Amino acid sequence: MDLFEYQARTLLAVHGVPVPPAALADNPEEARIAADLFGGPVVVKAQVRTGGRGKAGGVRLASTPDEAAGHAEAMLGGMTINGHRVRRVLVVPASEISAEYYLSFLLDRASRTFTAVASAEGGVEIEQLAADRPESIARARIDPRRGLTEATARKLAAAARFPDDVTDAVTGVMLRLWDAFAAEEALLVEVNPLAREPGGRVLALDAKVTIDGNARFRHADHRSLASRQDEEDPLERRARERQLNYVRLDGQVGVIGNGAGLVMSTLDVVADAGAARGGVRPANFLDIGGGASAEVMASGLEIILADPSVRSVLVNVFGGITACDAVADGIVAAFTLLEARGEPVDRPVVVRLDGNSAERGRRILTEASLPAVRLASTMDSAAAEAARLAATGA
Ligand SMILES: Nc1ncnc2c1ncn2[C@@H]1O[C@H](COP(=O)(O)OP(=O)(O)O)[C@@H](O)[C@H]1O
Ligand SMILES: [Mg+2]
């Protein structure tokens, strides 16, 4: 579960990571009052669970309370960043920054351990830094049984070439950040930037935390951090209300399959085929499970097609207990149902049926001759066709 910055910074502060004071505001008036109370210039920050807010205009300096209210109004009046609507802003006293550093701890699945990452060249996104100046990034593996030792923290600070006069301060922040990571059972804690002020003090000006949902039962206090209904993706909410196993992603090919494993593989082959089509990607995960009734198929198609970025749909079904002819009947009935609801299927749907009664299923679809439907014989060819349709629209 990703936290908002305002939640993440509080969690880090509890473990002793130095953060500036801040006030959360729901409306421009609250932002004005906060700026007035802080006195002096403030930074108004959009609260969205995505990075790159600075570049998107979601982090703005205000020299007066009026200006702070103005920025809050602009952000709360419908600004979206990477598709995330801004519903609250954080007002923070502006720091004078003489340098920006980067620190993080994460569960590194590739190396099956915890990894610390540090750089004396923070401020920009780590992916960007890794691409531009990989030599500026230092990493260390952390033994989960021993945790981060001071010796390892100092070695990491030296490898990242922090200036000598901040080494002690940065090492102290690393140790506290590790405490937060371990105690909260996080998958990621990231401070970018850790800012150095002219006096030599260091301060976490931005915080990103992902906590491990699987450990939630051990953290009753995390329950209040869970996303509020109004912040949930509207399509995911609709899907949940219909008991569909749907997760929205950010691509263009809608995916429906039966069985979580098959759907995950389908996402992979679509991403693979899409890479050759200018970066077309899957738009969602949707597992319709064993039952592929017309009702379930119609609900699934309806939710997928309600996503405006979807340009083609791939239905990938391996018939087992639910035979492919039943799925095909479900698809045909779903088209009729959607038509009757005034929401006819208006984008191409590639269907791949295999396994139990696949032949009969394909015959049903051929005979129904639905203009939007195209049959594919293999998973790879189906993914290639869906990616092509999403890229070219025909
Ligand atoms: N309190 C602050 N005072 C001064 N500058 C800030 C403050 N908070 C953020 N900034 C500046 O804005 C940049 C982007 O803000 P940040 O919180 O890191 O958002 P994001 O990473 O989403 O772009 C920072 O790198 C920093 O230069
Ligand atoms: Mg940042």
C-alpha cells in the first residue's frame, strides 16, 4: 500500500527522521491560514500517490498567504498528476536548500534481500539519476537479521561521496530511516530530497513509503492509513461492488481471462507484444475466475470499456471446468446485454479460446459474427493482434 506524502512523513518522523513542520489543507482557506501561521514563504504540495509532482506543477513556492491560497485553489480545482486527482495539499515552510541528497531502503526481490540506496545527487528521480549518472549511486545489501549497522551506514555514506561535514548527520538519518523501514514492515522508504540547509542541518523534504499489506495484521495503527473510499479509483470501486477481481493499470489493452495465473501471463505477453508497437501496455488485470456467465462477462467488458484509455480488448480463456462454449455464449450474450443498455462494444475484442470445448466455442463466435470480435488461435498471436489494434486503431 502506497502512502500519501503527508502520511509517510509522519511515519518517518515517529522514528526520528527530521522533517519540517507541515499542515494539511482541504481548501484554499486552510492553506492561507497555515501559510499565515508559519509566516514567511511556504511550499504548497499536491498530495497524490505518484512521483514527479514538482515537474507537473504540483509543488509550488508561495511568498504570501494569498499566494498559497491561490496555488491551493489551482491544485484543488481539478488538477490531476499522472491521472491522480489532487484532493488535498500540504503546506510546508520553504527551506533554503544548499544541496539535495537521496536515501532509500527497499525490499529488492531480484537479490532477495533488503537494499539501501544513497546518492549525494538527489532531487531528481532515481530512475533518471540511474540513467544519467549511475556512478553517483551507492548501494548496500542489508542483512535482515542484523539490520543496518552504523559501520554499514558509514561505508554507504562514503561510497555515495557525501561531503565530510554532513556524514554524521546523513548517517544518523540512515539509521532512523532503517528503523522506520523495519519497524513498520515497509517495502520501500524513500527520502528525495534529503535537503541540506546552509547551516548544515539535513531535513527530509519529501517522503515516500510503501507498507506491506501482507503484514497489516501486525499493525493495527496502519488501518487508518488505508485509502478512503473517495480516493479509490472509480473503476476499481465499481468492479469491487460487482465482486470482480479487477486492478486498473495504465495501458491501452484491456485484458479479461479466467484464473489469476493465466491473466498475469497474459499481461506479460501483451506488454511484450506492445513493446514492438511503441510501448502499448495492458490496461488492467481482470480475472473472471471459473464462472464466465453472460452477466460476469458483460460486467467485465463494461468496466474495461469504461476506461477511456482502452483501445482494444483481449479475452484469453482456457476452458477447464467452465467450458469454452459456455464462455462463448457468455460473450455473445454480453454483447447483446451491453447493446440493450445503450453501451454497445465500440472497440475491437480479440478472443482466444483454448482447452475444453474450444472448437465449439469458436464456432459459436464465428456464427454470431459480431463485428468487434476477432478470433485468435494462440495466446501470442492474440496478444500481437490486440497490441496492433491498440497501436493502429484498425
Ligand atoms: N519545503 C520545501 N522547501 C523548499 N523546497 C522544497 C520543499 N519541498 C520540496 N521542495 C523542492 O521541490 C522539489 C520537488 O518536491 P518533492 O517533494 O520532492 O516532490 P516530487 O518528488 O513529487 O517532485 C524538491 O526536490 C525540492 O527542490
Ligand atoms: Mg521528491
